[in-house]
Amino acid sequence: MFTDFSSSIMLISLIAGALACFATFGFVASLYKANPDKYIKLLSVYTLLVGLGLFSIHFMNMRAFNHTYMNELSYFYLLIALGFSCSVAYAVLHTANKLTLPIYSLIISGLQAGFSGYGIFIFFTKAMLAGQFEILLLPSILAISIAVGVGILSIITFYWLKSYDGAHRYSVRAFFSILISTGILSTHLAFNTCLSAVSAYESDGSILNSSFVTMLFAMVLIFVFLTAFIVVVFYDRLNPNIVKRINFKNTTSVTNPLDSFDPLTKLPNRNALNQHLQLAAKRCDRLGDSMALAYIDLDHFKPVNDSFGHHVGDLLLIEVAERFNSAIRNCDYIARAGGDEFVAILGEIDAHESIVAVVQRVIDAVKEPFFIEGHLIEISCSVGVAIYPRDGNLEKLKVSADAAMYKAKENGRNQFRFYDAEIEQASDEMQKIRKELLDALEKHEFTLYFQPKIISKTQAPAGAEALLRWRHPSKGLLTPIYFIEAAERFGFIDKINNWVLIEACKTIHDADKNGIQLNLSVNLSRQQFRNAQLVDHIKSIMEEYHVAPQSLIFEISETHAIHNQSQFKKLLSKFKSAHLKVSIDDFGLHPFSLTYLQNLEVSEVKLDKSFTSGVAKYGSALAIVDAVVKLAHALNLTVVAEGVESDDQREALITTGCDQLQGYFFSKPVPAEQLFAIYYKLHANFNDTGEFSISDYLDLTPSSEEV
Ligand code: C2E
Ligand code: CA
Ligand code: CA
């Protein structure tokens, strides 16, 4: 089919192609490790190098297959062909370096590579071939499709192997280099079938080799290429040893592989992590190096499990692990420490910045939404970093990284923090509170206090707000500001909130038995917001204690509502369909809340204390309250003013038409028995005088609330 001359050039071209691919693996790996500021520069250089490589391979291929040349090359066309070579190189290098490889981006880059490949061929032909030729449409379409296919497979290969650092790194790269080079050659064979001569240079009408045979040959090569590729990928997925080599970076000396990796994510587990950490620390001690320990915790993973089920949670963890694994460098190590916690050990840390780049990549890796079993899932992660040996021995290091991670969470999640002295102090304090909170739950140290809400016009009791208190064994009665944040951080808030709800229902039930029809407001915390089962859960507790829906109203802070608008709207509609009432707490702190209010299906707004404190002093505050009350009334909402501390404030608020009042002026929060006593007194006096008296609200024992 080919002359000896052409087949030997073909072999050389195949070898040259394989060498070029091998070098390209190196380029991709180096780009992958590059700092963001150097990335563009390196990408340009590598694009040019790989472009030149491709250009030379095509040059050889042309020589191998074509027998008629012009003596004079057209340099202009050659330059255009070089441009197309660089375009192919760019498509491969840039796409292979992306953090994730969504299908559309893969297809676009594959198309770019395929069409540019065709461009190289056409312009080479124009530059080199004497005589005229015609482009045949059908073979061209077929050839371009083959080129796109080879492009896509090559991109996947480079993408997939860029962070592979197993024991047989070079053999794996060499193997795939040969495959890709075969793909390039096959593409060229297919291109050869696209032209037909119109001048007298070739007598058989075809300017190149017989198109049918060439095409057949091309197809066979492509088939071999594809099959080999698929078999290897498939094998890789099935064989745990290879999976281990592909996924694990720097997996040194793990005694028993089965004890050392997590069956779900295929990452090393806590055992392997500890072993690796010990070895890495020894290496640091010996060489005087440093390493960083990064604790990575997914934000809001639990609600994913709660809302979509554990199966989806598991699939999410697998994808997260893959993304983390490709975000770290070859010299790093990542393990799953359990649940939604991952730990990375970062080596070769010459400067703070080099860790920052990797850690930021880890955070960015989960920023793009996940699409799992038809659910679009958005999560983030918080990372705490401690440095060995600077931040202490190995034991201390773990605690420090953990403390830094909590600080990152506290600062609003989706970020990283380095361990420092300030965190150290805070972490000691937090550990203490954590233990105390655990005890508090076990020893039933929580209790509910109730602060009456009053109907402005008649002074009749409208109900009460349930407020959480902690009877601390040594510090006395604590209000939530001292412990709610810690409870959220340590994951105790669910239990506490649950307890509050049950206790509130019990109180309504008790009140009922005592002849009091009591309405209670219960505060929801920001965590509860994300729980898709919240409403069902509330309903089941209410049914258990025979509490009617109108006896409870749920307060949600405006700040949380505004920060999670879409979630909040969904939650609201669930509350509505369950006939449960919702109140927006601390209302008015955000400038756009008035317009926002229009679209919400809530029953009540609770003006923030800051408005109440201003109404008696400043005309402006009164005017704002006045406007809010009017708008709320237009929307059929009840307005409650909280933090009423003086009679002046009460009077000013009444002029605005504010429906209900709550504050120390009437009563501080009191225990349930005292609340009942207030109700009895109010009703007894009402029966005598026909009026409700403010003085009856004042709690019977003024020192009932101390902090
Ligand atoms: P909040 O919902 O805005 O509750 C009103 C707070 O204002 C209460 O503080 C109450 O004691 C206080 N207060 C009432 N009247 C006056 C007044 O006239 N002047 C002043 N200066 N303050 C007044 P507390 O009980 O310390 O609660 C603080 C926050 O803790 C609450 O703010 C609420 O967001 C949260 N919280 C309270 N109980 C619970 C609960 O059971 N679960 C959850 N998740 N959060 C709760
Ligand atoms: Ca409240
Ligand atoms: Ca409030």
C-alpha cells in the first residue's frame, strides 16, 4: 500500500508523535502545579511548543503519504497551518487543566481540536501540494468527526492523568502517548481521503493514496485506539490496586491496603492518614522541612442527607473526593477522616502563599454545583490549616487545624483560616463550652422562659415568646448569646431546638389544662432553615401534644431570611400548607426588606428593638415605624414591637397602630408558672374591673431573670 519510504516515515512520525505526547503529559502536570499568576505565561509557551510538535508531525505525515510536491513551499499557508496546530494545543492543554470537565466544555474543546486539525491538513496541503485539488464533502465530514473523537479522547486522557503520581507514572504516560500518537496518525489517514485531484498530476483521479483503503486503515487504528483506551479505563475502575495508584498521591508504606482506604471514596482513611502523617513528620524532622495539615469540612452536608437521602449523600461524597483529589498537587496527600471531613497533608511548602494556592483550589473545587441523580446540589467547604512543626507536635497539630477550621466556619464558611494564637485561645474556650453543653443536654440544664406579648389597644395578653435559658451549674442562668453559637458549631443545636419545641408544646398543653388558652412564639435557628423535613417534624410533635396550629408562631430572623431567600420561600410555602404561622423577627434592619415583604407569605413582623428604642426620642424612627405598620397592615400582617422599656415608647407605638407590644416595660421573660400566674391575675382583675392592667404583667418576683 505504501512505499518503503513512506512506511518508514510513518513509523518515525508515530514515534515522534508519541514522544511529543509524552512531553505534553509533563507540560500538563507542570501547568497544573503552576501558581495562578504564572499560568497564562506557561500556557502560552507550552501551547507554542506543543503546536510546533504537532506541526512537525503533520509535516512528516505529509511526506509519508504524498508523492507530489511543489518545489517551493508556500510559507504563508504553513504559517496558517502552524496557527491551527497551536489552536489544537491550546484546546488540549487548557481544557485538561480545568478543575472539572463538564461535558459541554469537553465537546467544545473537542470540536476546536478536530476542526483545527482539519485546518492544519488543508493548509499544509495548500502549502505543499502542487496542482489543484478538490475538497470532498462526505469524507471531510467523516474525517473531521474522527478528529473530534480523537481530540476528545486525548483531552480526557490528559485531564485524567494530570495528577496521577503512582509508582508506574512513566509507563502509564508512555502507553497513552503511543495511543494518542496512533490517534493522530489515524486522523491524518482519514484526512487524506478528503481530497481529489483535478489536474493531471495523478492519473487515477485521487491526489493521495487510495481513499478507500486508507480510510479502512484509519478506522482500524481508531478502533484499536478506542478499545485500548476503554479497556484500560474500565480496568482501572475495577481493579482496586490500580485505583489506589491512580487516586492516591504519595501513598507510602501502607501495611494492609484493605485497612487503609475508605471503601466509599477510595481515598485513604483515617488509619492511613495517621501512618502517613507520622512518616511525613519524621521526614520533616530529618530534613528540617515544614508541612501543612489542612482540615476540610463540608458546609451543610447534613441537610443534603436529610433532604435527598443517604444514597445521594454518598454519591456527593464520591464526587467531592474526586474533585479534592484533583485540586491538590502531586506532592500532597488527601484522606477522608470520616463523615464529611477530609484531611490534606501539604508538602513542599516553601512559602505561605504556596499553601494558600492549594487550599484555595480545594475550596474552589466544590464551588461549582454538583448534579447528582437529577438534583442540583450546592455546597461549600471550610478549611483550617496548621503548620508542622511551627504549630506544635502531631497531636497538637490536629487540634490546631481543627480549631482553625471552626474559626473558618464561624467567619461565614466557604473559606480557610490558618491557626494562630488568637484561634488557640478561642479553641481552648470552645472545647470547654463543648463539654459543658454536652453535660447540659444530658443533665437537663436547659429551661424555657416566657415573655408576654400584649395587645396594644386593650392590654390583653396576646401570648408569649419562648426564650431559651441554661441553668449553668456555676455561672447561673445564661441567655442564648452565651451558648447558641457554640451549640450550632458543635452540632448540638438540632437537639436543643427539638427540646425547645417539645417544651413549648408541653407548656401550651399544661396551660390548657389550667384553663389558659396560650399562644406561643418559638424562635427558629438558622440551621433549622435548611432542614427540608422541618415542617413535617414540627407537625408530628404538635400532634403528639395536641397543640392546634394557631397556638404556635415561628420566628425567623430577617437576616437569615434575606441571606437564604430561595430556601426561605420554599420553607414558607411548606409552613403555609401546614397552616403554621411565621413571623419575621428583628425586622427592619435591611434596607430592602419593605419591598421584599410584599412577596412573602408570613403572618407577623416583629420590629427590631432598635426601632422601639428610637420612637419616643426621634421623629424619624417614629415615621419609619409608622410606614412599616401601614405597609404591613396593607398586606394583612400583624406588627409586634419588641424591647418596649418605657411608657413613652408604649404611647408612641400605639399612635402608629402597632398591634402588639413586648418588652421589659411589661415583663421580663419568666418561668412558665410565673407566666400562668400573670394570666390568672390579669383575668381575675379583668373580671372585677372589665380592663386589663399593665401593672398585672410585672413579674411577681422582680429578680426572676439574672445572668
Ligand atoms: P430575639 O428573638 O430577638 O429575642 C428577644 C430578646 O430580647 C430576648 O433576649 C429578650 O430577653 C430580649 N428582650 C426582651 N425584652 C427586652 C427589652 O425590653 N429590652 C431589651 N434590651 N431586651 C429585651 P434573649 O432571651 O437573650 O434571646 C436572645 C436571642 O436568642 C433571641 O433574640 C433569639 O434570637 C435567640 N433565642 C432565644 N431563645 C431561643 C430558642 O429557643 N431557640 C433559638 N434557636 N434561639 C433562641
Ligand atoms: Ca425572637
Ligand atoms: Ca427579635
